[in-house]
Amino acid sequence: MQDQHLTRGAIHPSYVTIAKRLGLTGKDDAEFCQALIKRIDTLIAKVGNPKSFSDFGISEAEYMGKLDYFAQLAAPAMATKLAPRIPTIEETKELLEAAYYSY
């Protein structure tokens, strides 16, 4: 069964390459991506960063009320343009929503 983190477009050759360069293992691309996600989760826990915007104490109503605005801000951002695949505004909103709940 695929992990909830692996959604449409999540298995990208760049992520597989990163996982391999970090010495992670897997029998297929999905497992390499899953191993990379686990490594990132471990790093986040190790440095003590919150895993979601809700963990920062941001109100759900306030955050969700600004989702369209945040998605519009993200579209022209350099990081978005350098991503392996540029998401649509709707996909950006889905990512931002997931970032609030940490899934």
C-alpha cells in the first residue's frame, strides 16, 4: 500500500536520484520516494521543527480563508518555477491544505 504522502506526481525521477545519493534503499521508485520522505520526517523531528502550519498554532479558519491568496503568491515564486513539475493553482491549493494538516 502506498503511503499517504505519495500522491499524483510525487514519484519523480529527481526524488529517486536524491534518495539514491543519500544511500537510501528501495526496490522501486515508490519505495525510494517513501524512504526519502521518512528521512525528511526524521530530520524535521531531529531539529524540532513543526510538521504543519497547524503545529505553529495558526487558526484553521484564518489559514483556509487565505488559501486562494497563498496559492496565487506561490505561483510566481522562484522555488515553484524550479520544481520538477510546476503545479497548477488548484494543485498548489491542495499542497497548501496538506501542509496545514501535515499529510
